[in-house]
Amino acid sequence: MLRTVLSFPHRARWVLLRDAGLLSEVLGVFLRALFALRTRRARKPGARRRQTGAVSCSRR
């Protein structure tokens, strides 16, 4: 299992925490990019079939 953490500078964190819609959009863009990367890597010769999933939480 691989773990990836998305972190922002303090000012960006405050903006994202106050705007749930923006936070959702940013998280969606990040996850699409991450899933695409993981899928490309899993297609390498000899790689077993893998599935990508995510769990996200934002601390306030």
C-alpha cells in the first residue's frame, strides 16, 4: 500500500477550510492526477492487476 499526503501552506489551508466547494474541487483534481499516475505505473510489463482507491480527511 502506498500513501500520499497533500499539504498546503497555511494561508491556502485557511482558504480551503472555509470554502468546502473549493476544497472538494482541489481534492478531485489531485485524486484524478494521482490515480492516472498509479494506473500508468501498474501497466508496466510484469505488474499485477491493481485497483486504486482513496480515503481522504481534512483536519480543522
